Amino acid sequence: MEKLSIIKIGGNIIEDEASLNTFLQLFANLEGHKILVHGGGKRATLIASKLGINSKLIDGRRITDAETLEVITMVYGGLVNKNIVAKLQALNIDALGLTGADINSIQSVKRPIQKIDYGFVGDVKQIASSSIDKLIQANFTPVFCAITHDKKGQLLNTNADTIANTIAAGMSRIYDTSIYYCFELNGVLQDFNDKESVIKHINAESYKELLEKGIISDGMIPKIDNCFDALQNGVQKVYIGNTAMLTKENNNFTTITL
């Protein structure tokens, strides 16, 4: 079975030109088939502010009303996505920028209203694995932004970690898939004030202990929950760390296993 790497990058990498350029060079050098997934929330918040649109977040999750969805579509699917694609072309990577609506690649349902109405936010329903595979086999490198659709004409803002997770799970029927969650830290930290205190390995048992001790909390919880969900759905390996983990020389990152 051929290998496929799904790499997700966070907003801090996207916002820093030098960090983004460094990452894209590492991504270009990565051997084998690969898919890039990105968000762009910080840029969307900045541009929304310039347009006089207030960004509403609850527990770090964006409320996506119709006006905000327009900004997100412009920023994620346009500015950020096409900037990344152009930079990859300069590195001789034949990249193709996509939303989940393109070739019906990622279909979602609008998140049901419970305690909070998140607006036009999508929960992924299915991945068109065979369609995505056609792009890969044609030697294109898909670059997905954090937008999906409901196949009824509605675009939906969707968590980029979840997109990476579900693409990897869907493609695991065809490939030996791995996910790399790249962000600004070296990995999951034992002590947030010590950037070198990387927890090298987390499994289901140790994760429970880390939660009970409060070592893992807040925004890291849904990220790691996504990791375990991917592993339970056919993904072979999941890694969390900074972009240097894409090099063979670096081993200072976190590996998640069941």
C-alpha cells in the first residue's frame, strides 16, 4: 500500500511569512503523496475587522453568520489558499487549491443548534476518496482550505483539524496514511512554560492521566481527540509538533497511538 501524508498547518504559520516559506519548502521536500490542509482564522478576523465586521467566538469557536461566511470564503478559499498554491508552484509542486465543494470532495451537514447556534458551520459527513485519489494519481497535490459544503448549494465553515482527520481516515482505505499536525510548538508539552518539555508519546491510557492532572487542557483537547478518532478510523500514524518534524533529522515531537 502506498504512503500518503496529510499535513495540517495552523494560523501562526500562515500569518508569519518566513515561517510559511520555511514550512512550504519542507512540504515540497517531503517524499511521496501528500495533501495540505489549512485554516486562516487569524487572517479572517483581521480582514473582517477592516470591513467593520465583528468576529464572535465562544470557547475559541467562531460563530459563522452569513456575513462572516462571506469573509471566510474570500480569505480561506481565496487569499490564503491561492497564496499557498502560488508559493508551492514556485517550488515545482503542482498544487491544486480546493474547498470541500470542489469535485464534491468533502460533504458536510450544518451543525444542529443545541445550546449554541454556530451558524454556517459544517460537521463532515463524507469524503469522496476516489475523486481525491484521481487528483493524486494525476500527480496533483491537493491543498484544502477549511470550507466544505452540504451538496445543496451551501458552503460551510469547518474545523481544519477535523478536515485533516476525516480526509486521512477516508483515504486510509486506499493508502497507508499519516497525519502531521504542524503548529508553533515542538509538540504536546508537559509544562507549557517549558517549550522543551515535549511529551514524546501519548496513548489512550496516558492521555487519560494527562487530562486528570490538567497537563492537557483547553484547545489541545479537541486536537488530540481528533487524533484518536483518526487512529480508530484507519489512520496509521499521527504526529503533533512544529514544522521541523517533517525532516528526517528531527525527533522532538509528539506521536499519538492507540
